[in-house]
Amino acid sequence: MMKNMEDVQKMSKDSMDATMKSLDTLSKATQAIATEVADYSKKSFEDSSKVMEKLLGVKSIEKAIEIQTDYAKTAYEGFVAQATKVGELYADLAKETFKPFEAYAAKASPAK
């Protein structure tokens, strides 16, 4: 009976340790994602402001179309790159968040 109680206490401690490690990873990764998104948003706003300034000084429709086309291409490429980067951060978040539980699950599963 005493051995079982010790095993339960050990499993509880291991579970708590895995949970704390997972929450720490989740916190850090979420902060990194938020920082990345905020930086991208700031850069995107700055870029669109620069384009608007250029458009206000344009003398011909052709030049305005050229500026807008270049901006659209650059903005699209930047968005795709950013979406890929954030997607990778989320994938890493998922892997790293559940990593502490892999070890815990291996310990908790009955030996064959």
C-alpha cells in the first residue's frame, strides 16, 4: 500500500513538472509570436505610409499604377514570408509544448 502511494505521489510530481515546463514553453513561444506579428504589423504600416506619400506626389496615372503594382507585389511577398514564419513558430510551439508530456507519458505507461 505504501509503495502505491509513493508511486502516485511521484506521478503527481512528474505531472506537475511536465505541466510547468509546458506552460513556460507556451508563455515564451506566445510572446515570440506576438512580437513577430507586432513587428510585421509595424513594418507593414510604415511601408504602406511610404507608398501613400509616393502616390500623393505622382504626376501621371502610369506612375501611380507602377507604384501601386510594385507595392502590391512586395506586400504580397512579405505577407507570404511572414505567414510561413508564423506558421513555423506555431508548429514549434506545438512540438515544444507537448515535449515534457512525452517523457511523462512514457514513464506513466505500464511496462510491457
